[in-house]
Amino acid sequence: MANQQHLNLIKQGVEEINSFAAQNPDVTIDLSGADLASMSLSGLRIQGANLAGANLAGADLQRALLNATNLTGANLSGADLSGASFHRADISGADLRDVTFESAYPPRLCIHASSFDGVRWSREQVVSFLGMLNRNADWEIRYEIVPRQS
């Protein structure tokens, strides 16, 4: 459950929560389970925060710095993540369908097995990731993308 003080700060605006995070680097910002859907959070700087289970659907997270953030089970569907950084973030079980990344740059994610554990990507995003992997000069990935049978 989100820390009420942190929730109040983010509802006051990105500048407020960013200032608090900068002045209190030893405090983990806890917005777990918070409903932040469709909020304007461009430029958010809350590294190492807890956003597990948060609803960020349709949020504007352009240029957000969410390194080492816990986003397990978070709903980011339809969010704008252009220029955002998720280095060492835990996105297992997150819904990332239809998120927007800058078309010229891949997302700043650490790719490892947990990057895909239970994560929901749209078909177009999977095709885009595979296309990036196909830039390899030595190997070619040939694939067929089909819906998973339940």
C-alpha cells in the first residue's frame, strides 16, 4: 500500500515528489498499488521507488528516471515512456501493452529473463524487439508470432 505522504506529493506535481526524493535519498518512495492512471509524470525522478501493482495506464512518463524501480505487476498499458530509463527496474508481471517508446531509440531496459516473466507486450512491440535483435551481423532470427493458446 502506498505511503500517503508520497501519494500526496506526487498528486501535487512531479516537482514536489522529485524535490522530496532528492532531499531524502535514503527514503524509498512507496507508491505501490497507487492509481496514477493518465497522470502527467513527465520528468519524474524516483529511482529505486516501489511502484509494484501501481496503475500507470495512459500516464505521461516521458524522460522519467525509474532506474532500479519495482514495477512488478504494474499497469503501464498505453503509457508514454519516450526517453524514460528503467535500468535495473523489475518489470516482471507488468502490463506494457501499447506503451510508446521513442521510435529512434530502444527502451532503456536491462534485458534478462525476468524482463519477460509474465510481462504483457503488444504484438507490435515484440516485432520491434526482434527487429532490433536482427541488426546482428552474424545471426538472423526468423520467427512466427502467434497468439498463445490458453
